Amino acid sequence: MGPGDRGHTYPGRPRIRPRWGRIALVAGAAVLVLALIGGIFAVNYVSGIDNDLKRTNAFSGLSADRPAKTVEGAFNILLVGSDSRDPDTKDDEANAWRADTLMIMHVPADHKSAQIVSIPRDLWVVVPRSNDAACSDGSRAKINASFAFGGLPRAVHTVECLTDVHIDHVMAIDFGGFKEVTDALGGVDLKVEQTVTSIHRPYRVFKKGMMHMDGAQALDWVRQRKQFSRGDFARMQHQQDFLKALMDKASSSGTLTNPGKLDSFLDAVAKAVTVDQDFSLKDMVLQFRSLRGDNLTFLTSPNKGSETIAGQSVVVSDREKALALFQAMSADKMAEWMAANPVEKS
């Protein structure tokens, strides 16, 4: 059994209709930008932030037969995102936990690169019936349903069953909180490929060319997709641009050397994320100190696109390709996998 399989079959080869997450890309930025701080001063500085981070037991009740950690030094972070300030959210759901995004951030043992693999929220999988149930003991559903069935621990269990990759840490992000993160950096410069009007109030106009955006503008921009012929593909590109812009701005704007700016930035990040009990921001700063935006690669879990199953539009896994990708991740051989499966960098 392997990723996207676990003894089950997936019918059909319909057209691709990916659902790109708009949260975890920015979640990765939270970790990666902080990694740019580096140095003894920063390590001491962020030690205090660790105490302020909201924490949750993301591994509660998981059985002992989880995937083994096969390579010391390499680690995987499950990035989970929800948007408490999403303008599309219905009033009666505004305070409900909704996981809009699932991604695995893999960091090789040398800590000089990172790969972020998006798992479509509509991926059709087996969700185990309990946090300690066998992977095959469950029911078919969209992977996003795992949160409704059992919160973060069930999501971790489901992802580990799907990928056979050991999850070391979990970071849950309130995307709305990244408005303050962006503003703490003084805004970001983003490329607008065509002039469009936002579908959300106050119906901002984004003009073609390079635009400087504050937090509210940037988050509105990365929510847009219906105006573009590429739909979710365009939105994915905008999210990646946003993450890279955050990283570049943090490392070049003096934020990291200005105690006042650094304090505002880290305070905004701390308010926007919830992490597992063992997550250490101090350790992340040390482990990511050699990582830069140029060494960050975005991928998506291989799939065959969408299909209607049980009256639902779902995304169907490409078992063979997913197996190869996640085996490479587990064995810390992503460099070899990417060499054999070239990824165009944006």
C-alpha cells in the first residue's frame, strides 16, 4: 500500500480542477521569514516568542504504528490553514474551524532547501474512523472532512495514512492574521498580470504592473481567481509570489535589524499561528538559517483531476506518481525526485 492507495482504487481520468490552498503558502512564509533572522541576537530574541505561541496537542491519541522517522535531521511540517476573516464565509460559519489548506513542508537534513507539497482539500481518501484506527478502517471522504471528524489529530492521521510520511510538527494558521504580518513589513510589491476588479468589497481595482500592496490589498489579491482564465492556477501563482515577497521584504527592509520593527513583525506572526506542543521557534531559526527563497520549491500531490463520486466533485489521486513523490520525501531524496521530475520555478 502507498500514498493515495492503502488498498483502494480510484476510477476515471477527468479534467484537472485543482483547489489551491491560499493559507499554507503564507504559513511557510511565517517559518521561512523568521529563519532569515539568524544570529545569536535573533535566537535569544525569539526564545521569548516561543512562550507566547498558541499551542495545541496535534498528535493526541495517535497510535504507535505511525510512519517511522527514517532520516534524522530531515523533518516535515503539516501546514494547515483557515481564514477567519474570509469575505466569502457565511455569518453562521464565521467562527467555525474550516481547513482551507493542507500542505506538507519538507526540509531535508542539510536544511538548505524546502519543498512545500499541496494536498488538494477535495482529495478523495479514506479517513480513519478514530485517531488510533488502522488506516484502512474508515470511510471515504474528502480529506478536508478529517477535521470535522476529529480535529487536527485526525487530519494528521489521515495525511500520514495517505502519504506514509512521518509528520514532525503542525502549524495551523489564521490567514486573516497575515494582514498584520504584511503591514508590519510595510507592505509588499506584487506583480499584477492583468487589470482586474476584486469580487469582494470594497471592490479594489488591481492595475496591471507592479503594485505596492498593504496587508488588506495583498490578502484580497491572493483571494482572486474567477477573473482569470487560469482560475485556481492563477491564484496559486499569486500565493507563491506573495510568500516570496514577504521573505524578500523581511530580509531586505531592515526589519530584522530594527528591534521595533522586528517586535511588531514577530508579534503579528505569533498571533496568527497555533503550533504543536513541541514546536520551537528558536530551533526553527537555527535549522532554517541557511534557507533562502531561491531554494523553496512548490509542488502539488499528483492527481488525475476531478470526478463526481457519491454526488460530490472530488479530486482523484494519481497513485503511482504520488507513491514516488512521498517515498522520496520519506527517504529525504526529494532532490533526486525533482531531478527526475523537473519543476518549473516561478
